[in-house]
Amino acid sequence: MMKKNPQSSKLLKLIILALLGTISLVLFFVNFPLPFLPPYLKIDFSDVPALMASLIFSPMAGVIVVAVKNLLYLAVSGAGDPIGVVANFLAGLMFVVPVSVFYHKFRKDVKSVVSGLVTGTVIMAVGMSVLNYFFILPAYGWFMGWEMTPQVIWASVIAGVLPFNAIKGIVVGLLFVPLFIKMKTWIEKQQARLA
């Protein structure tokens, strides 16, 4: 039996994470608004590759894919809006990490993934609401020169941020569960290969 080279295993892992980060960026551009929410809040499936990475490797791998996506987005779009990129990174973190923690800590099955997705959705919806209220929306107001009263911020969180993140978590979860069921054997093979 051939001995595994830890260096080549690390390189393979880096290549996979970079690839998933790039796929994540492409999926980030394929987005759509919800009819009853502000048009700047758009649903995309860019967290799916990060979820995959976090299940194959670890929660940290999912964080790396979310970071790669956002850094590539900054580079590609030349976004003069770093606040949105930071917000997207934090939302991805809150959503992806719980799924991976449930999966790796408990049984590596559909039940753990579903529990993680539900937990991640709740954490993302509540966490992003709190962050938007205290930091993100006031920062946007300052950055764009908008008048952001506490009432405007509160209304934006309740009518936009909270329902948006809850719906996004549900939509991405509904897509990811059947995908995970289909790819479960492949994920287990990757884990064995890279162990």
C-alpha cells in the first residue's frame, strides 16, 4: 500500500477549497429578489459549495470557501461597498458553521444535516437582524450619507432582514437536503480519501 504524502493531501484540499470558492462566486451572481421584500435583498445559492466543503472537511473549510467567494467578489466587482461583502461573509458563517458542527459532532446523516440547517437558519436570521440593527444598517447610512433613524433601522430589520434570512435559509436548505442525499456516498468517499 502506498503511503500518503501529507503535503500532496494538503495541496489537494487547497485546490478543492479554491474550486468550491470559485463555484460559490458563480452561484452568487445567479440571484433573484423576492417580490415582497426590498429588491437589494436577493436569494442566491452560493452557500451550497461552502456547505459541501464544511461536510467533506470541517467547519473551517466552509468558512474558507465563504471567505474566498467574498474576496473574489470584491476583486471581480471592484465593489465600492465593503459593508455588503462583510455582511455576506458573516451571514454565510452563521449559516454554514452550525450545519458542519452538527454533522461532524453527531451522526453523519441526513438528520444531522437537517438539524444543522434549521439551527443555521435561526442563527443567521436572528444574528443578521441584530448585526443589521446595531452595526450594518447604521454603517450603510453613514457610508451612503442616508438619514438612518432608529425607527427606519427597526422597520428595515423587521420587514426586510429578518424574513429575508429566514426564507433564504429555508430555500437553500430545501435545495441542499436532496443534494446531500444524492451525494452522501461521494462525500464519504472524499472523507476517506483525504483522511
